Amino acid sequence: MIRTTPAPERDTRFSGPHPHCAQCNRSGTGNIAHRAWTGKSRHIERLRCTLCPREFSEREGTLMARSKLPATTVIQLLQCQRWGVCDEGTADICAVDLKTVHRFQRVAAHRAHTHHQQAVQQVDVTGVQMDEAHSKLRRRRAEWIHTALAMGSWFLLWVDFGPRTQDTAATLIAQVVARVQTLPLFLTDGWKAYPAALLQVVGVVYRRRRRGNVGRKPKPRLVAPKDLFYAQVVKVRDKTGHVVEVSRRVVFGGPRRFGKQLRLRQLGETIQTACMERWDGTLRGLVAPLRRRTRCVSWIATRHRGRIWLLVSLSNFVMPHKSLRQGRTRRTPAMAIGLTDHLWSYQEYIWLPVHTDPVLTQQMDERIARLLPPALQEQPLGRTQAPPPGEVIAEHEKETAPLPKAA
């Protein structure tokens, strides 16, 4: 049957893809109107923006864009990716070509990354757990996956890829700090790069006063602000790799203050990284190249990263978590953190329009650039006291202040 009149409520879920429009990437604003029906069967709706006289398809920005596959096949492709089916198995189950599976992975991964980058901003997070996982690539290459997870909601704040260095850890921390409202509490493993990376991102420059008039002036150094709380869970292993001892240490904030912050933020009584370890187990079970002692390795790094980003997006918005259930109501991490009010279905996920907003992208890039200066280089030496949390998180600017005089 050919539809001739669209339902008025259908236009509320669409958004304009044109970056020069004032209502770009904003749905439910009332600026989208019906234009015509297109396609061989007249089943694709053509829309028009009333603010800028530009037209676009209803499939623009969705997983159905520029695709001849029916919606049921696209949902099957998405479900196969969610359950970790290999590419050849996905092509066999969905009765499509292997190149179609690779194209779907590329489009869905880019869309998931863009949606996460633009939607996850100014979220309320009290505690963050961070960890890195090892993955295998072809030609005997290895890549580390650095992940940040919000405690309490199981929401994956960011995923970064790169070597196991301080710069990669600082990039992950900067992404987290730029997307939260207040500075959260940090919990990690015993990797030595995390304390230095935290100081590089949120640390303040301090210079001691020189004692007397002889000798060189003391060099400036980075110190932790008063509102930074960070602890580590250190695991000691034997020669066979088994854990023989687990110790906990508070790096920034002091043991008593850190324990008080855990209770005030309702994050439990123990310093632990169980949530992050649980996610690593789920990720290794659903992504074959991450499994231990596996022969399935990734040939292409971009496809490897895209599969992980797609799984991160599905885990946040589509996959319900048992520990977040309230009565009989199933909830996703996005519902627990406040980004959505209902459980998304696969149908809703593939039809969600996602358009690149250059304004939001530029603002986020500027925030991260201000949070990632080289340690003790091009830093205002006058700023020695930690600014208010609102200034650090909302504006992310490092302003100058008079130097304190040490006794």
C-alpha cells in the first residue's frame, strides 16, 4: 500500500542534517514537514526543513541510509554484531554478501562514535573506573583498549585505542573530565602512568618559594587539587600469572577523606574495580580478537575499533543490565545515567537520525585541548591553587592566580 499522508507525530523524531541550519541535529522542534514520497514503491518519505528550504530523506543519518536492505535484515545484522557472531556467520545468517557485512560495520561504527561523542555531555557521574585491555591484530601487532566506566550506572563514558603510555591515559582522562559535570572519584589498577596522567589533566602548578637569596629557584611541579580523589587496586601475581595478593592504596585524597567520599557518593565501602573487570569479561566474550588464546585476530585496525565502538553504543542504550533493574522494569546504563527515559529497541536504534554537528564537535575539541597541555610546558606558572569544580568542568580553562608563599 502506498502511503499518501504521513502521521503528524512521525515528523517529531526527525532532525535536519544540514550543518548551517540553526536547528541542525535537533529533533522535536517542529521545523520538519512532509515533502513527498520517493522510492520504487513510494515507501521512502522526503522531508523539508521550514527554517532552511532544504530537503532530505527520512533515512538520512540512520542505519537505513543509502541501503537497499529491508529493516528486518538490518536488525538481524545488528543483533549478530551484538552477540559476537563472526563476519562469515553473520553473512550466512542474514543471507547477504560478506562485503555487505563489512559495509554495515563501517557505517554503524562511525554512526555509534558520532552519536556517543555528541550525546554524552554534562552527565552526572560520581565515580569512574578505568582499565586497559590487550587485543591482537594481524602481523603480530597488539593494541590496548583503554576504557572508562561510570560507577553505579555501568555507563561506558569513553573508549580509546593506542599504546600503553601516559599520553593515552591522559587522553582518556581528558575525555572523561570534559563530559562530566563535576570531577568524579577515580579507581584504577596499579599502573604507574595513571597518577602522572591525572596530574597532567587536572593538576595545578605549584612553585615553592626559594629559601634565602643564594641558589637556583625551585622548579615548578604539578600537584593534585583538593577535590581530586584517586585510589588503586594493586594485584600481585606469581610466575604463572595467578593472583596471590591484592592490596589497595589511596594516591590522592588521603585514606580517611577517600573513605568518607565513597560513603557520601554511595559507591560502597571498599576500593574495588569489579565493574571494570566485569565489562572486560563481557567484551572479551563478545569480541573474538579480545579472547585469550584465540586464533581469531583482526586484520584491519579500523574494523577492529569499529566493532568495539558499536558494542559500546549497544551496551549503553540497547542492552539492559540486571543490576539496574527496578522491580520488573529493565533498565539500560543510559537510563540509569539520565540520557534516556526508556529501553531502546533495535528498531528504534536503527531509525535514530545521527548527524554530525560541527559546533558541538568544535566545542568538545576545544575543551579537550585545554585539558591536554604538555606537563609543565606552556602552563601559567601563576596558577597554584585548584579552581572551583565548576570552572574546571564546565569551562575547562586554566586561569592564572597569585603564587602561594610556602613557609
